[in-house]
Amino acid sequence: MQNNVLAWGKALQMGLRPKDFPYNADLVPTGLVVARLDFKIWAKKAMGINGYFSQEGGLRFQLTVFLNKRLRNYTLNNGSLDFAFCPVDCRYELKIGLRKGRPFLDSIRCLVD
């Protein structure tokens, strides 16, 4: 199975606007959140995938899932789902926490529409 993560240049060519999705801790919701995964781009400065999410009402934000070095994939701590293969344009239940003042994705679960 092939991942669906875009390169930065390809995303821009497709007309996607990653800069419209903030990652600042004060602009990213925390706790249990329902949001749609709009697209994913390989991170520029780290081994990770930036996920770009939107909520009903227009709130947009991004979260980075870093490479799980032990497993050599992009699974979260519970190991249940590899973020590289999560479908886009799908609603997810996210558990978002803060670590050292930065938002992080603790868990993700696909919701069936």
C-alpha cells in the first residue's frame, strides 16, 4: 500500500495553502477534537508528516506526526494506525495534548460518516 503524503512543491502546485493552517499552541485546539484531515505534507525540517485539519465553523490547524524510530513508521504511541496511510478528506476524532508548550497528536480514530 502506498502512502498519500504530498511533497511541499506538489501540494503548492495543486493549489493547497498550508500556510492557512496555524500550528501555534494558542491556535490549535486541545483535548478530544473532531476534525477533517484535508491533506498531508512531508515535514521540511524533521522526519515527520504535517497533517492539515479543519473543523466545522472554519477553524484550521496543523499537527506533526514524527517518525517512530523504534517501529520505523509514523504510528502514534498506541501503535494502532500509521499516519502515512490515513485517508484524507475524512473526519477523525483526535486527542490533542500539549508537551513543552507545543501541541501534539496523542491519538487518532477515523469516524465513519
